[in-house]
Amino acid sequence: MTNYVPLLRRRREGTTDYRSRKRIITSRAPLLVVRFSNKNVTSQFVRPTPKGDQVLSAAHSRELKKLGWRGSPKSTPACYLLGMLAGKKASGGGIKEAVLYNGLTPFVKGGRAAAFVKGVIEAGVEVPVGEGVFPKEDRLTGKVTAGYAAALAKERKEAYQKTFSGILKAQLRPEDYPSEFEKAKSAIMGAKQ
């Protein structure tokens, strides 16, 4: 007889932290899931069930392009805008509150996940987080990016071209991030979901 107890597959692979998932599921509120890839950000409001998670609402950073956003789809301003879009869709579907579940990804103060959650909260969905975790307003609106780009363009032109190549390819100057942000935010607030 052996004492070997196999771990669940998703635990072995390192894709699910069952202890944290159990804590969150017992709250009975829908889960707000946000995932970051190398190019995009995906979000879902899900309700856990014994047969699997039921998706109530979803938003993807590619949707921001349809609303006029030409900047990076995974930047801090884009995450904030995606949070607003996701929150607006969810509140339109009757979701009033949710609990953030980011799996094994750590929640960093002032990070992209915090910017995303701030957008969700401003769209009308309650998510329990402290006020001190959100990025500063200059980071959310892209003013920090614009300032860095302007300084880099003056000092090191090659580094500027390399760092902002994706944005420049989209016919957008990084220095115009704040105005681009305001246009996209207005489009999200005016869009019908």
C-alpha cells in the first residue's frame, strides 16, 4: 500500500490556486477575471458552477480599436479603458458587484490590473479593493508615457523609435496619448452596450 496522493492536474501544472479560488467562490459574488497576454488583455465576469464557470460578460482589448483607441492594447491607459468597457457591459447585464480573481498572477499596487479594476469601479460595478492600490491619474491618462516619449525623442532618437515602434506604426505619436485617451473614454461612455 502506498501513501502517494496525486495532486489535481491544474495544481500540478501551476495554473490554479485552489485555496484562493475556494476563498473567492464562497463570497457568492461573480468573479472578475482579467488575463494579460503578450499583446492583449482579456476580461470576463464569471459565475462558478459545479459544471464549470459560466461567463456572464466579456471584454477584450481588441474592442478598444473599434472605439478609436490606437495606442498599445496592453498599456495602463488601455487597461483602464478596458475596465470601463467591461464594467459598462456587466452593469448593463445586471451585474452590480464582483470579486477580482487573477489566479496565480500577483496583484501589484499601481499595476495594470489595478488600473483595470479602477475602470470597472468607475463604470458602476463594486469590486472590493483599497483606494491606495490604484495608479496615479497621470499614468491612467497616458501623461507619463507622453512625457517619457518627449524626453526620449530629444535625447535618444533611436531608442525612441525602438521603444514606441508599435505605436508609431499605428500612425500615433506617443506624445498624443492623453488626447487619444480622452477620445476613447468619451466613445466608451457614449457607446450603447
